[in-house]
Amino acid sequence: MTALNRRGDFNGTILVAENGNIIYDTAFGFANLITREPLNDSSVFYLASVSKQFTAMAIMILKEQNKLSYCDTLTKFFPQFPAYANKITIRHLLTHTSGLPDYFAMDNFYKPGLNNQDVLNALIAQKELKFYPGNEFSYSNSGYVMLAMIVEKVSGKPLNVFMKEFIFDPRGMKNTLVYDSSRPVIRNRAVVFNKNGELDDYNILTAGDGGIYSTTHDLFLWDQSLYQHKLVDSTTLAEAFHETKLNDGSPSYYGFGWAITGNSNNKIVHHNGGLNGYRTAIYRDMENHNTIILLTNKGNAANVDVITRRIAQILKDSY
């Protein structure tokens, strides 16, 4: 990691835990490349798609409260959708098998200040799906925006309030929040740049697919809480870490907000995120209770996927 930082390939924070114990916990570089303010273990980063696992947890909590079912259709909550939404279930949204197009791929749609209502309006205007729900896996940020809006409808609370009340505060995640149209103040925020050191700051307000800011230490609290089943019971949580079966019976290696590798004896769940200059990753070896968390703010200067795999190999070679 020191070598990567010295040659400009890593500007961020990293936490590595082995068997539930933190063995490496370091910050490299700057929270702001202009003012040269250094990063530290309390620096807050935008998680991008690593946020999806929290949205999935919110859905699981509401399911355990008997306020929704994974079989509920999109039109139950948003009847203004075209008829095709009668075939889209919450489970399809969770597993990226809904057929909804990814709003990031819509022509001339992305804009500063984009919010969830904008995404909903654009999706309602779509005349058809990319494919019949359940036939394919196709990563769709739109599906997780819809899940966030379902959380709000079912709970009667704004997403940022629900997350704080039911997930962040109970797990002691004091430096974690949802950044959305409420525009909360973010203390100790790592300002974001591209790999050339030019300002490339985050500028949209969607949530559910992204929207969460956090730290390595708060994410480690989150990681450890998943072993303790404090938020949902073990049966509910196990389904989040189980691959999905498509309509033809073939597997799709994505659960509820988590990508899945390995097997039942050595399951690895993980997720990366990236938007503007932020690049993030969380990796969980569930058999050995090993965890790798990377948060960066200098664009593609860091290949978090490659770094994560190399650290995972170091941990594996130590056995």
C-alpha cells in the first residue's frame, strides 16, 4: 500500500481485518488535494454502489416487520407505471433482474441535482423493459432507486431518517449518513478529484443506488454486525448472500445488494462502487471473518478491485 501511494496509485483509507480483528488501518494522501489537508480514519467518503447493501437491508427489515413481501409488485407501490411493472417484484429489483433500464445509460438524462423523483418520472415514461423480469441479470441503479422509494412509502419515513433510525444509530455508525435532496452537512468529507488531480466532485442527489457517505471504521461496524444478526434474523440475512435463480434455472451471482463468489463452504460477498472521483470497495470472507474496506477520492488512480484481490491473497497465504 505504501508503494501504491508513493507512485500515485492510492489516495484514500484502508482497513483490513482478520478473523474479526483489525490488523491494518491506515490513511494515505489527502482529503483535499488543493489545500493538502491529510486524510485520517475519520475521513468520510461517498460510497456509491456500496450503498446498495444498506438499501437491501432496509427492505429486509420491512419484510421482517411484515410490511412488505419480496413478491410485491412495483405497481402495488407505483400504479402509474405501464402494465409491464405488474411482472416486476421487489425480489427482481433487489437482484438486478427486473428489466428496468439503468438511468445512467439513458440519453441526456444525467444532470447535477438529479434526484429520485426525476428517475421515477423517467422510468414511468419507458414504454418497455429491456427483458422480461427474471430472464436476465442486468445491473440497474434504477431498481435500487425504486427500492429506496418503496422504503419511504412503506415506512412513512424519508430514507435518510429510516436508515439512521434502524441501521446507522443501532450499529453505532456515527459518521454515516444518506446524502439526498435534504442536503445534510457532511463533516470531514474527502473532497473528490480525478486521477490527474482535477476537481471531480459528486453532484447528484439520488439515493438507494448510492447516496451514502461513511468511513472505514463505520463500515467495519456494519460488517461485524452482520455476523451478530442484530438487524434481521439469520434466515432473512442468509438470503441476501445467496445467488439468484433466473427463470431458466441458471444462476446469477448477485444476492440482495451483494455480489457473491466462492461456494457454500467458503463464501465471499463483496461490492465495489464508483462515481465521479470516488472509488470504494468492501470484501467479506464469511468463513474466516476477514474484511477488506477501501475508500478513495482520486478517481481511477486506484484500481480497488485489483488491490482488494491482492490483499485477499495475502490473507489466504497466511493460513
